[in-house]
Amino acid sequence: MCGIVGYIGDKQATPILLEGLTKLEYRGYDSAGIAILNDGNINIKKAKGRLNVLKDLVEKNNMVGTIGIGHTRWATHGEPSDTNSHPHLSQSGLIAVVHNGIIENYLPLKKWLLEEGYNFISETDTEVVANLLEYYYNGDIVEALRKVLDRIEGSYALGVLCKDNPDMIVAARKEAPLIVGIGNGENFIASDIPAILKYTRNVYFLDDHEIAIIKKDSVEFIDVFGRKIGKSLFEVKWDVEAAEKGGYEHFMIKEIHEQPAAIKDTLRGRIIDDSEIVLDDVKITKEDLEKIDKIFIVACGTAYHAGVVGKYVIENLARIPVEVDVASEFRYRNPLVNERTLTIVISQSGETADTIAALKEAKKKGSRVIAITNVVGSSVSREADDVLYTWAGPEIAVASTKAYTTQLIALYLVAMDLAIKRGTITKTKVMELCTELKKLPEKVQYLLDNKDVIQKFASEHYNAKDVFYIGRGLDYAVAMEGSLKLKEISYIHSEAYPAGELKHGTLALVEEGTLVIALATQDDLFEKMLSNIKEVKARGGFVVAFAKQGNLQLEGVVDKVIYIPETLKELTPVLTVVPLQLLAYYMAVEKGCDVDKPRNLAKSVTVE
Ligand code: AGP
């Protein structure tokens, strides 16, 4: 996730900006840059790579000045490169912009600006904002910004410098974090508290559709209509470490809480009028699909589990047979892949060695490859024919959470896209799916707001030796992910089983008090699940069931029921997995485990 920092005061801005950016490194980035306004000129230095590259560059140049903005970029539009790094200058060099977020309608705006005679040098959506500001600039940068905000759609935290206004930074936000720090004769903007904690503990949190006008001795807030807004100052009590985690104890729980926003971002700009799916870098056509008679989904770990849900959804909507394979198996088993096969690889990091090898194997055999990844410019994104990005932002905790839910969203979009092109889905069904997809963020939020129940349960059961997760169909796919989450961070032995398979062996392990998590959210399979649950209860198992809100049939049958908000059957995994992530997290916390860095594991497995 990009990081923004800005300074205005009497001190030299460059060291303050560089230090602030260093404090934002934990957010993840691939390039960085700063812009300093001095003597009527905006001096920009930016570079791909770590902050040290930028620091070297800055040292070699004289970046003098007491007002400036800085940025660490996590690539979205356009690969990591010097040119795509922020700050971006408007065409004449009048205005510099740093941005965190996604401008959904940047393509039509860019087209329009090109017709108006503007040139672009980067592939970014941010450069559109810079040129749009210049287009609307009529001597008043605040007014220009208000006009720009009226035209752009999507999410943004923006920091803006204008040559004509050496005494102010203007900033705005919508669905991306931005704070204003208040110092003594100096003020700041930042994406997050750690960037400015050394200088001030007094901050304002900008809300959506608010604009801040920051001068060295004053800060003013207005809405998009130019009306003044009163805001309350917040005194930060956190230390730097807590501030990096947004006040949460671990990155994992922070990332679990980021899921509503990550889902929203991954859907952003991809559903048009609830009837059309737009996947920019997936160029597969109706004609291409006529030549495809099989799909392989290949991935590792959590991404593989997302693929299992993907198989179900693609087969049901697009009516093409789908095989899901673990990348480390696929690459060595001479799979039956040819030019009539479409391969979908899924990888959060885009750098997993087995997944990259599987991708190459599929291509060698003539398959077209679509990559679903969270990292722009990653190896899988470069090797694949088509790419669909999940916009989860950097995931720091080893245990994958927001990457999984956004991978599911990407797979729903791909399934719908393929189904529409193949003509296997009705307009009504597309509309129904689109409507429900957009409601998922608020339903995930509801589950997060009710996390206390899970936390309490974890505090009572963290001593469990073995935990079994059972489910059928899509519930089984989610059970696999829930089980992996638990074992990897709490070190409790756990297994996931298709519920109907228990009686073929594993039931022998269930005895008095064995903890069994039974997922029963699928209407058509509910009666079958009920029978399996009763099998477990009859052997003394302690059963926690997950059921849809409104289905009270498990009350009195099991030991505890967790209710999942109603949604379409296909979409339930996005919701069911949330309490399972929370359960694993709280069990691990109760056990005193190193939640973010579990033993023996690495975030990105770049070796075989
Ligand atoms: C899950 O919590 C793990 N971190 C792990 O299974 C992970 O999903 C797997 O290593 C694949 O990583 P990738 O998505 O970066 O390829």
C-alpha cells in the first residue's frame, strides 16, 4: 500500500520526508520519491527500488526547501519503474501529486485529456490527476482540486504541491487513509501515524470527501463544496510499533480487519451496471474460449484453497471442467495440458517458486495462462499471458487472510467473465451475483464487529490437541483454509475432511471432547451435514457449527453455533472464512505464539 508524507515549516523538508518514508516502509513498496518546492520550482527525485536508492539520488542533488511531499509506491497501474514512481508532475511542471488508491475512471479521463493536448509519460492513474488539476487550475489550487474530485471515481489519498503556492500543501481523501499532523510552526500530512510520530502526537484524521489546506501555521478543512468543516484533534498514545499496526497487536489481525476495504478495492471498476465484467489485463475472447475445453487452477497453500472454490464456481457458471492442482505436484507429473487448456495460476506474492515453475510448464505445453496475483510486476505477472490483480495491498503476516478473500473475489470475476463470454449464464444471474458481491464488504464487517464471540471461544478452547474441520462442497474448500490457518499459527494439529468421508476412517479419532468445526452453510447439503454432525456428536465430539443466519436447526444439536450472514451460495466462502481466521488468530494469541512469524515458515517461498 502506498505511503504518503508531506511537510511544511521552517526546517529542511528533505530529511523529514525521507525519515517519514522510512517509517512507512512496513506498508510495503517498490519505489519511492520526493518533491520539494523551492524558489518557484518543483524539484522531484524518484527511483524504483528500496529507499536507499532514493537517498543516494537525493544526496547527489541539492534538494533544498522547506515544503515538500514524499511517497512510497506499491504499484497498481503500471509496473514498478522510475517513471511510474510518485510524485507525478502535471505537463507544464506546475503541480506535483502523490496518491494512494485507485482512480477507477482514469482511462476515459486520460483519453479526454489527450484530446485536450495533454501528454503522459507514465502508465499511472495518478498522472491523470496531476494533469486534470492543471486543466482546472485558474489561479486557485483548492478550487482546482474540488473540480478534480468531482470528476474522479475510486479511492484516493492525495497530497498536492503547486508552484504558485509555496506556502501550502493541499490534501484530500476518499477510502484511503490520510492524517494531518499538527506541529509548532510546522505541519504534516501522512498515510499513517508512524511517519510523523517523532514530530507530533496531535493529528486530525481526514474523512472521506474532505480537503485539507495545510500551511505552516494553520490547517483548514473544507468539504468538496468549499464549506468549512470543524474537526477534533486526536492525541496519539501509541508507540511506533503499535502505530505501524494501526493500534492492533499483530499484522495478521490488522489484515483480517482490512478485508472489507480489500474486497471493495478488488471489485473496484470491474463491475459495470451490474451486468458487465471488465478485467483490463485479461484479454481472452469468446473466440479464444471456443478453443478451450479444460481449465487447470494451480497454486500453493492458501492460494490453492482459493483455487478449490474457483473450481466449483467456474464449473458451475462457465460449464468448463476444472482441475485444481498443487503447484509442486503439477510441475512434476506431466499433466495433460495442451493448447486447448487454460491455466489459472494464483499467487499472492507472485514469486512462489513452485507456482512459477508450474506456470512455465503449462506454457511450455501450449496453454494460455492467466495469473491472479497481488503484486504488480511480480514474476507470475510477467510470465503469464493475462493478469488479474487482487488489490489487497501488501500482506505482511505470514498467514494469508486478505489475500485469500480477494483471490476468491478475483475468481468470481473470472468465472463470470468466462460464463458471459461462453453464454452459459443468464443476465439475471449476473445481476444477482454483482449485487451480492458488492454487499460482501459490509457483511464481512458485520462478522468482524462480532468477533468477541470467537475470541471468548478461543480463550476456552486453545488447549485443544486436535481439531477437525468438516464440510461439504464449498464448505469443505473453506474448511481446508480454516484448518491451515489454525495449524500454521497456533501449532495445533488440525485436519480438514469432506464431512461424508469421516466415516471411512477419520471418525476413529473422534472421542469425548474432540473439537470439531462443522461448516453447514450450504442449503442443498444441509441435511447431509446434519447427519455427519450427529455421527460426530454420537462419539462425544465437541461440535461448533457454522450455519446461515436464520437457520436454527442446529440449536440444541451442537455445542455452539456461529451464524454467517445470508448471501448467495457461491459467495459464502468469503464470509465463512472470516470467523475461521479469527479463531486461528485468537487461539494462537492465547497460546502465546509468534502470530505474524510462525516457526519454520516464510511469507514468500521462493525456493523449491
Ligand atoms: C498461508 O497462510 C501461507 N502463507 C501459504 O500457504 C501461502 O498461501 C503459499 O505459500 C502461497 O503463497 P503465494 O500466494 O505468495 O504464492
